[in-house]
Amino acid sequence: FIHYLRKEKKMEEFQIWTLWASNRAGTALVSIGIILAIWLSLRIAAATRASDEANVIAKIISTAFGLIVVAFAWQQYTFGGNLWIVTARALTNLKEQNGSISEGAQAYLEYVGTTEALATPTPLGIAFLAVVTIIILTQIWLPKQN
């Protein structure tokens, strides 16, 4: 998709929407994987907390796994957001080349609002990952209440 933008090949609107839809399907599959990985990291954190035999090494490994999952999710959420922006950029380029785009494409551009790449996930994604991180770390590291 980016190859087309760099080479400045002319794309039709239908092609842009087809690529967008294909990439959204991939993003959805990655999102399912992220939810499963977060669930697993929360289970590991809870098991580490519940274990009377969990030492500092086990806590460090559990923490590392949880933070890696969160970092991967952060990266994928950023990629997912940039999919919308790359599509907006392609539609903007098409509009400049052809002079017009469909009403739906114009509404999409207004909704996305930018063609500048994201460096972080959306605020909601950041808030979600912050909460997940807090849950993981508190499960592993806070003292147990007797």
C-alpha cells in the first residue's frame, strides 16, 4: 500500500477501499491475539501473586512477559491508527489527482482529520494499556493482604 504512495502510481478509489478493508481484517485478527495475550499475562500475574513459592526471579519474568505484551499492543495499536491515516493520505492524493472523490471518501477524510502519521496509539488505547499495565504490576508486586 505504501509502495503505491511512494511510487505515486495512480490508484482508483475502489482499490484504496479494498486495501483498507483487507488491512482492517488483519488488524482485527491481531486485536484478537492482543486480547488473548493480555488475558494470559493477567493470568500469569494472578498465578504469580497466588503462589507461595514465587520468588523475585519469577516475579521479574512475569513482569517482563506482561510488559512485552503491553509494548506489542502499543505498537499494534499505533499501526492500526496509521492504517486509517495512510488511507486518508491515499484518498487525499486521489482527490488532488482527479479533482474529486466520493461523498463517503470525503466524509472519511473529515472523520480521520489528518494525514500525518501517529507516533502513539489513540488516547483510549493508551488509557486501556495503562490500566492493563497497572493491573499486571499490582498483581505481581503489591504485598498480599492477610
